[in-house]
Amino acid sequence: MSEIAATRSLRQPVWRWSVVSLLLVAATACGYLVDHHVSLTSQAMVYVLAVVIASYALSWKESVVCAVAAVTAFNFFFVPPRLTFEVDSQEHLIALFTMLLVALVISHLAAGLRRETETARLNAQRAGQLQMLATELSGVSNAQEISALGQAALRSAFEGPSVLVLCQEGGELRAEDELSPALRDAMKCCMNEAAVLGPGTGRWPGLNAWYLPLGTKGQMSGAVCVQSVLAGDTSAREHAQALCSLLGQALWRVRLGASVLVAQQEAQRQHLQSTFLAAISHDLRTPLAAIVGAASSLQTQRDKLGSAEQDRLLSSIVSEATYLSTVTDNTLQLVRLTNASQILNQDWESMEEIVGAVLARVRQRDLARRIKSRVPEHLPLIRADPVLLAQLIGNLLDNALKYSGDAIDLSVSATEHELQVAVKDRGPGIPQEQVQNLFEPFSHNDHSGQRGAGLGLAVCRAIAVAHGGSLTYRRRAGGGSTFALALPLDRQPPPGASA
């Protein structure tokens, strides 16, 4: 539309009337050149050709004037008696009137063809704009980008200024957009009625702008104001409605997508809570019953029990209580890490110190000294929560001690971009059918013969992800498992920063 408007602005009245004059002069000159070689009818065709050119290139007003002037010039210069407006015979008079009628019909048809051509070109341009806008909107995922695309499309489609305003969740227009009271009221009205207001719509016809809603009843996302419009320009108003319809659908799609994401997160949270409750009722009932039974036996039958039997019951209480403590810690930690609003207590930490603290605690249960560690000196510091990383490495070592009877390797290494911690064992490994769900909560090796709630690896992965890293599993060559933790290395702290 902007190209057609620019073309029209170049056609000034003086230029158009100059074209009419040049066509008439050229037709008269051609008539004189062939005056002695052709008949009067052939000379008339030269003027008809000038009328056709004027009808195609100029507006209907100039075309009609050119047609009348062509018949007048032909009569004055070539119809006997020449250089007068008299007609000496009835035959010439009929020919002049016929020529005038033909010239006017040609002018009318050519003007109609030109209008239809411009309309078709304009419709094609608008259809292309709609197609391009729909393609661009398909890849947009937020309301701000949709608003920017909509404003650019409106500026391209209409000469007058356009305003696009989105609304908030409650249906109110955003307060940060500075709007005049009249403009804001008109936008609110078109949103409430879900209808177009302005010239040619039958609603608020006294306005000089169109007010269009972005959406339908119950799905309103904002409003648009297109100023300096004409009441009779129905096609432009329909194009504005089509643009607003595309924008409204895209905005509603983004809003629905956000709602679906929130619903999915809520459903996941509810599912996780249900799973935790099921785990508490299933995995904690047995050790609690064992503790209560052993403690009751010691309380009521201590005098009847031998020293070995008492030691066995006390060992059972300690073992079951330790298991309960581990399950409780893992459950609470998993709940904490799956909470999106949880912020980690991160600081610059030394991996040597974290691994050393874990080994000192775990080796109390590793009497055979099966854990072999390789931790190089001068490792780069990492930003991390030391308690969580210690729990992650401790869980991996506890699993290795539980499922493997051979040596266990703990190694730490660093590359340019990440710090890696690997725990390797020579246990039976993980069955292939369980690898896919290995890090899911309450997933454990049913063929190992060891009991467990299946929370340890889920907590480990959650801790790794919370630190921006990853935890992976692969089968070890020669048998066994390898769990590899990779943590990103941030820009190192300035000299003198404490670890």
C-alpha cells in the first residue's frame, strides 16, 4: 500500500495535464505526416490511440478530457472544412459523434481495468504481508516479540499512525503505555464489545480512527488503533482485522503455552509429592517396624537375652536407623532441589577439601579400605554448595560399596572448561533395560539383592543439574560401572579469595 501511495503522490496535476497535451500534439503531428497517404478514418485512429494511452496512464478525469479534446482537434484540423469547427456533411458529423462515443467507452473501460489492476496488486501485497506475518509469528514465543512484529506490520500497511497496546492478566491495558484518556476509553470499549469501532463500522462513526480488538470474547489480549482512515475503505479495514486476528491468535497461543507449562509443573509437583508419600509409607515402614521390634525386645526381655543377642538387636537398630536417616536426607534434598524457587548456597570451594571430608566419613564404613582415590593438587576452585556436592559424592561411594565387593576408584580431573569426578567399581553393573530410568526417583536395581528406596541417584542428578553440570553412567570395560560428574568451571575468583 505504501508503494502505491508513493506512486500516486508523484502524479501531480500539472504533470498529468501535460501528458494530455503531449498526446494530443503528438496525434495531430502524426495526422499531418500521413495526411496525403491515408484516409480520414485512419487519421481518426491516431487520436483513438492517444485516448487509449491516456485512459491507461491517467485518471478518469484526464481520460474523459482527452477523449473530448481528441474529437475536437480531429474536427478542427482534419474534417472539412479544416481549421473550423463546422462540419460540411452529415456523414462526418455521425463519424465525429461515433468517435466521441468510442473514445469515452475506451476511457471508461481502461480506467476500470486500471482500478482492478491496482486492487489486485494491493490485495496480492496484503496477502503476502499476512503470509509473512503468520510465518514470523509461528516462531515467536513471547508477547513482546509479537507486539513488535504487529507494530511493524501496521506501520507498513497503513499511512496513518498506529498504536498497539497489550492488556494484563486482569484485562486492563498496561499502565506503562502512555495513552490519552479518549484513546484508552475507545480501546477498552472495543475490547469489551470484541468489535471494530470507527468510520464505516456503524459503531462510533464520528471517530477518525479504527479501534480493533486483539482476540475474541474471553480471549482478549489487547487492542489496536489505526488513525487517519476513510469510512469507505472497506478492504483496508478488512486487512486491519486480518492482521489483528493473526496477532490475537499468536498472543493467545503464547498465553496458553505459559498456562500449560505452569499446569505441567504443578502436575509434576503433585506427582512428586504423591510419590514421596508412597515412598514414606512403603520404604520407611519396614525399618521402623524393625527398630520398634528390636527396641521392644531389649526393653522387655533384656534379662533373658544373651550378650550376643543384645549386640545383634542393637546392631539392627543402628543399621535400620542409618537407613532411615539416609532415605530421609535424600527425600528432603530431592524435594528441595525440585523446588524452582530454591537458591543454592554457593561459594568458591576446593574440590580437594570436599572429597577429603567425604572420604573421612565414608571410610568409617569401608574397613577393608577398598576406596582408592586420585585427587591432584592445585585444582581450580568451583562455585558450589559444598554440602550438596559432599552428599552427591557420598551417595555414589555408598552405592559402589553396597553393590561391589572389589576395589573402588575415585578420581578427580580438570579440563579448561569443566571439573570431572568419576567413581568406578567392579560390580555387576546396571541391566540395560534399567539404564534409561536409572536417575528417576524410586528406580533401583531389582536384581541386586540390595534394598533401597531408589532416591540416591535421583538426588545426585538433581544436585548436578542444580550446579549447571551433569551426571552420566556408562558400563566399565571389563565389568562394572562408571558414574561421571561434570561441573562447569566459572571464571576464577581474584587472588586472595578464600576457598
